[in-house]
Amino acid sequence: MPPAIISPSVLASDFGQLTAECKRMLRGGAQWLHMDVMDGHFVPNITMGAPVLASVSKGVPGIFMDCHMMVSEPEKWVNDIADAGGSLYCFHIEATSDPVSLIHAIHERRMKAGVAISPDTPSTSISDEVGELADLLLVMTVYPGRGGQKFIERCVPKVAELRARFPDKDIEVDGGVSPKTVDVCAQAGSNVIVAGTAIFGADKPEEVIATLKSVVDT
Ligand code: DX5
Ligand code: ZN
């Protein structure tokens, strides 16, 4: 399994202090920052887009921005997110009819490509070709749209299914993940852990980050 990566979701941070919040997480031991981009179409909420990401990338040199694109037309934003300094562009399989071309477009812009599946989408919706081309597969453990929701345990078997098919890929879980729910995710084969509320809501985020990382690494 690839090494553990902790990616705090800034959706749970103070957006007024976004750059400082990202720096705080990196100081606290996070490897990546998870940037939830919502367009008000694919999901009801609107969060942030490329201009905000560009500010963060400028303000936090070296940051790895794990961009989770909860958008209806993922093809449309590849160039903007690349120009803004995005490191990984993760689109939803439910939102595109041509994931192969999209992955190629993402790679052409020198970003890693991720493919996300929502709770009701089976792991088989990621074909062998798509899974092999992608760098990361994201299994949502809540319905996309907002932070602070309850972890949906029935999504976890999809992590194991994908890990069996793609032993070398990064497999990310996102939604309701905390020190209480991370064990089952890690056992199923997830190595990239997103957590918003559990990290930003903690008095000592660095301790939560360390706990999540150690569960995956052991
Ligand atoms: C949900 C987002 C998640 C969310 C995670 O639509 O994709 O990244 O912010 O937040 P928590 O960890 O609070 O569930
Ligand atoms: Zn997310």
C-alpha cells in the first residue's frame, strides 16, 4: 500500500484566514490540503473556485492542493485549477461521460488525476482502464455537499474492492472520518485520509493528524 497521507479539509476552517489555516495544518504534520470546490449544481452549495485557490497557492509556497471538484462540468475547470496551482484534480465519475479524455487533459496540465465515487455509486463504475490511468481513487463516505456529516460505513467495502483491483494507487476516503472511523478505512486499504471537522474542530489538530497517520501506517 502507498504511504499514509493526511489531507485536512479546509471546508471546516476559517475561510477568512485560509492561508494561515493551511500553514497551521502543514506545521501540524499534514501532507496535503483538501480543497472542496462546489458549484451549486452538482451539489447545492457553492464554496470556492480557482481565484481562491490561486491566493492560497501564492500564500503557502510548496502546498499540495488536493482539489475535490464537486462540479457538474469537470472538463470546464481543468485549466483554471491548473493555473491556480492545483496539484491533484479529482472529479466525480457521475459528472462526466468521458473520464479517459478528462484524465488525459488533467495530466497534460501536469496535475495528478483523481476519480471520486459518491455513496450510491458502485466501485465497478470505475473501469479497469480509468482506474489504471488515474493516480487516486476517492470513495466518499458521506453524500457530497457539506462537512460535518455522519460517516456512512456501508461505503467502506468499496475501498477494499478498489484496493484489490488497484494495489498501487492512492485510495482516499472523505466524509465523517475521525480517529473513531479511520480504522475500518485503513483496514480496507485506504491510505489518503481526508478529515475536516475532526481536525479543525480539535484543540490540538496536530494530535489528530498524528493519530490518523499512525492508524494508516500500522
Ligand atoms: C463533503 C466534502 C468533504 C467534507 C469533509 O462534501 O467533500 O471533504 O468537507 O468534512 P468532514 O470531515 O467534516 O466530514
Ligand atoms: Zn471533499
